[in-house]
Amino acid sequence: MENNSKIFVAGSTGLVGSAIIKKLLEKGYQNIIANYHKRKPNIKSEKVRFIQLDLLDNNLVEEFFKNEKPEYVFLAAAKVGGIIANNTYRADFIYENLQIQNNVIYNAYKYGVKKLMFLGSTCIYPKNCPQPIKEEYLLTGELEYTNEPYAIAKIAGIKMCESFNLQYGTNFISVMPTNLYGENDNFDLEKSHVLPALIRKIHLGKALEENNWNEIRRDLDKNPIEGIDGRASKEEILTILKKYGILEGKIEIWGSGKPKREFLYSDDMADACVFLMENVDCKDLINIKDKENNSCDVISNSFKEIRNTHINIGTGKDISIKDLAYLIKDIIGYKGEFYFNTSKPDGTMRKVTDVSKLHSLGWRHKVELENGIKKIYEWYLR
């Protein structure tokens, strides 16, 4: 990518897209287009042009690609959520994610995009996967039930990129980040992932134990819970906090706390994505012995099986949910207790990525977990 190349970031309001835009600006890219659906991002730069574009509408997506002709695309738009949202809105998760990626990937091919990066998630791997998880473990076992629709959509995206590369000679690569956290994360207690949910629950628990109702009301004004904001009565607020396991002196955490998860700071993820877009092409990811004709077109590879060209992005380190909760507790300064509700699902017991492919390509993470949590909590307070 050149500094003046036209770059389209699909999905600018989320954790992933906003971090990628921030990284592109840091690296001096000057011609960035980014879409939003409902609310325009709070990113002020003359080098970024924001457009309102619903990626679920193929006619609008095609019109965009036809008129704008972006050279490079980061496909970071997706419908995402934690274990509750994934299991509750199963139809929405599979339909919307398939629709978004089908529209963007196809039109990127149709209108001659030089290179596209498709971002998925490590939830694509089997529930009982050997650890650490290698890229080659894809489609070797049953998926975790609670996020099966989302995972299937993301697997389809990987296969779509591989298939367009093989049939049409495109340069589409796929990356699978581990659990992410960082600025612009989702702190909605119904729909958020585990780390931001724990930060917010423990923050509200601390405010409750300190009888700091100004902070509780400020927090709810910023991000209401099921429509309950800071103007509600104390009784209404206490009721909704209790529903989400936030009580005076005690916080409920779903599951046993034993499952282990890997976490990557969003700035690191964005740095990895931009690095790979700058330095790695699909031909570099073909895992075959004979690389004499390793272009990405069907003519040279029609007799070979090309699979698992995606790249894990992570740290290769994990932590139990219990230890994560106590780490956040120490950082925030909460003095209360935790109650691990074992009647709730744990999900996959362990999920840590093998990042040897990423390391071999020349990239390693920089932000360690404790430091990252301190950074994101400071951002949350601001």
C-alpha cells in the first residue's frame, strides 16, 4: 500500500475498525474511506472520509465499489457479541454476517480491488480443539454450540476468500484475531464480551460499595442497561444491577471461572493487520511443498488442495476467567467478593492460539494483558 492508496475500512464504529483506522493514520496513510451504519464515529481527521452505508444492502454496496473504486479493503464489519447475544440472536448472527461479507467480498472482486483482508475470529475452531490452536485445525471437529451461527459465517468468509483467490486470482487474505479488547469496546452487559463486561460490572460494583451514586448515574447515562439510565430511581437501578449480577459487596460471574482465554489489545491487532496488508500476499500463505508456481490462480493450483491460508492473530498466552476477574478487581480497587454461578455455561474450556505462523511472518504482540487492562479502564473512565 502506498500512502495515497485509496483504502476502505468496512466497519468503522466497532472496536476492530476504529483501531485499524487509528493505526493507518499513525502510519501516514492519507486516503481512507470508512462506512458507518447509524452513528458517525468520533474520529476527526481530514484523511478519513466517512460515508453512511448499510453493508447488508448489496445494491448500495455495489454502487459504492463502482463509484469509489477502493484499492485496498479491510473487512472489519460484523455483527458481534458475547455468549448471551450469540445464543439468543442466532438467526441475526448468521444472516447478517453472511450478507455483509458476501456483498463486500464479491464486489471487491467485481471492481478490481488489489487486496482485501477479511477479519474473523478464533471461534471458528472446534470446541474440543487441541491446544494451542493451529490454523490446520479448522473443520476438524464440532463447533461450540452457543456461537455456532457466527462461527459458520466466518468460516464461509475464509472459504470465500480462498475460493476467489483460486478461481479468479484475487489477493484476499483472512486473519482470525483472538479475544479483543480496547478503545471503543462494547460495554453493553447483555451483548459485550467477557473482559469489557467484567470491567464494567466491577466498576459499578465498586461504585455501589462506596455508595457513589453520582458515578452509577453517570455510567448509566452514558450506557443505559435495558433502557434504565441515570434518571431512574434507586430502586429501579438496584433491580437492573441485580439482574446482571451486581450487588452490594458481591458480583456474579457466569460459569465456574475455570475456562481459559487469550486476550489481545486492539491496538496490537490493528498493528498486525496493517503489517500483514503491507507485507503478506495470499501466495505467501499457500502451504504446499512445491511453491514453483504459487500464484493464487486456479490454473497453477487446480491439481493441489489449498486450505487453511488464514492467519491466527494473538499473543499465544491465556488466563483463566477467575484470574482475569481478580486481576481486574485489583486494578479497579474493588473490595467485594465474586460469586461464580456454575449453573451458567462455561463455553469452551480452553482456547489459546498457536501464533507461530504469525511470528514466522515477522510480527509479535507488544501490549501485555495487565498493561492493556489499565489502559482500557483509564479510557472507560474518560
